[in-house]
Amino acid sequence: MSLVVQKYGGSSVANADRIRNVASRIARGRDAGNDTVVVVSAMGDTTDDLISLAHQLAERPDEREMDVLLSTGEIVSSTLLAMTLKAMGHNAVSLTGLQAGIRTDTQYSRARITSIDPERILQEIGKGNAVIVAGFQGVNSQMDTTTLGRGGSDTTAVALAICLGASVCEIYTDVEGVFSADPRIVPEAMKVDTIGYEEMLELATYGASVMAPRAVELGQAYGVPIRVASSSSDSVGTLICKEGSMELRNKVSGIAHDTNVAKIMVIGVPDKPGIAREVFEPLARANISVDTIVQNAGIDNITDITFTVARTDVVKALSIVEPVGRSIGAARVTSDESLSKVSIVGTGMQNTPGYAARMFRALAEEDINIHLITTSEIRITCIIQEERVKDAVRALHKAFEVEFRQKQ
């Protein structure tokens, strides 16, 4: 008998028929003798609907109350799934984040897991129950409900797999694994059978929505393999693990894109020590993540600072940066919310000549202008106009298609 930790995304539990399908999959695993801990997301678009409703009632909803509100979506899914399993003759129990022993820090909407006390889960397993945990949530030191941010149910599942000593964490979604590009944009995109943690982390961070970056980070830190597969088929999916083949290094694994991008420009800034600190420290205190940063060469002791944030953070970021700009003597602060980013990802790319040139050539041939460029050891990202992002993904997939096939 083995312990299996599974996670089912919102599309997998979006309606009664899909909940029954998930329950049947869990039942088959239990019939095979497995102990099962399942993490679920909110049904379909429930979280987005709750956010929309809250903003209809309050321009800036209270963060504590928002976390309590949003946590209810996963509780609904977990209870319905437990009810379905019981109706099928299987013992099951649903647990909230609090009941599952998930403790977090005090940051609302983006809380981090600080510890997990698995005692209640282990008790329920000992009683012969399938344990259905509401993902995306925990409680802080004041016993207030917190949520883990977008993709938080993935993080919950991997954290539980680590805590419970599971050999693998299975993430079930509406796609059959990790693909070389979004198959909705590139129908000929190829499924990757195995991918390393580093590559998957870059893909997830820069737009591949199949996995949450924090969940991949956790898996890498504790060496827990993660399998991504479809909840509606028996496909083996994609295994995310430590890359084992030296021969596959330097191949491009995939194309990622992200439309949640905004650019902020602080123009006419005095070119002197400490200015960057004045701009970015307040953003860090507000828990706003900054991605690409470019500072132009100063002329007459005046320079410009350009950086990107998530489009969902731009209003909050501007409320911080605009007064900072005035205090440091900047000429003006402007923003652009019409951008996207497209990335190529592959282990060791930076140490192999030619990848950047091929990427830039592919975009130039489609007459796609590049606003900003950022790189890591295994990634090259270009900031472009949002209206051209699909063209860019298709052009880059075509340019590196041979490498995707070699990766299979």
C-alpha cells in the first residue's frame, strides 16, 4: 500500500459530472490499495466570480475579508467531492486548511506556508478515509484564514506530499501534460514526457499556466517528483523531476507567454547613488514583485528607470512610485499596460551561442518589435505588444521545432 497525493484543478471539478469523474478516479486508486490525500481547487471560475462580486460591493475590499471569502470556493469543492465518494460507497472526509494543519505567515492573498501539522490527516487515513483537502488556504498565527495566491492549490498539494512522505505528487488538470507551447495557440505543440525542475520553474514563472511556480520550487527543494496529467484521460502526462540526461541539455524545452505585464517608467531621474533603492524598496515592502529592470546610461546626470510588474499590480505600484518619483525629483512617471512577454526556455542556453540570435530573427521576420529583453541562464524573454503575442509564440515554436522533436 502506498500514499498518493493528488490535486485536481478547477476545470476538473467544474460541474457535477466532472466531480463524479474525479471521484471515480480516486475510487479506482483506493480499490488498488492506495491511501489517498486529495487537494482540490474551487469549481471552474468560482474564484474569479467571487473577486468580481467583491469589487462590485467595495472599490478596495478588505484583504482579510477577501481571504475568508475566496477560501470558500475550495471548501465547496472538497465537501462535494467527499459527498460523492461517500455516495459511491467509499469512506471520505473533507478538511479545510485549518483542519489539515496548514499554517502560514500573516501576508493576506499571497501567504507562504510556514508549517504543516499532519496529525489530523494521518488520523483520518488511519480510519480508512480518503482525505479531501481544500487547497489554496491556511491559517496564520492569529488563526485568521489566509490564501496562498494564484496556483495556491498546487503549492498545497506539493507541500502535503513532502510532509506526508509521498513518492510523487500528481497534478491533474484539463491538459495532458506540459507542452512545448500553449496548444490553444500552437495546435502542433508537442507534449514533453520529462522536464527538469529548473526548466519547468522558468516556464511556469514566465507564463506556462499548467503549474504554479511556487509548487515547482517546493518540489525541487525537497526532491519530490511532480506528475502533470489530464483528469479526463489515462495519459501518463509529464514528469517534473531532476533532469537526468546530460545529452538533452542545451535543447529548448518550450515557449512560454504571459499577458499579465505592465511597464512603469520613471523618467528624468537624478543619476546618483541610492535612487534605485528609493524606487524599489517601497515596492518590496508592499509585496509587489518586479521583473525586468532597465536603467539607461545617464546624460547630464539624468537617467530613466524602466521596470515591469504584473498588470494586476500596476495600480498599487503606481500609487507607490508616483509619490516616490516626486520626492526624488523625477520629471514624470508613466505606465504602459498593453504589453506581454514571450520566452524561450532550455537548460544551459546561455552557454551555447546562437539562441538569442535565432529568437530575435524569428520575431524580426514577423515584424514584431521588442521593447525590453531579460535573460537567465536558461531563459530569454522579450517584452512585446500584447496584440502580437500569439504571432510571436507561433513564430518561435516554428523556429525551434526541431529541438522540441529532439527533446521527445
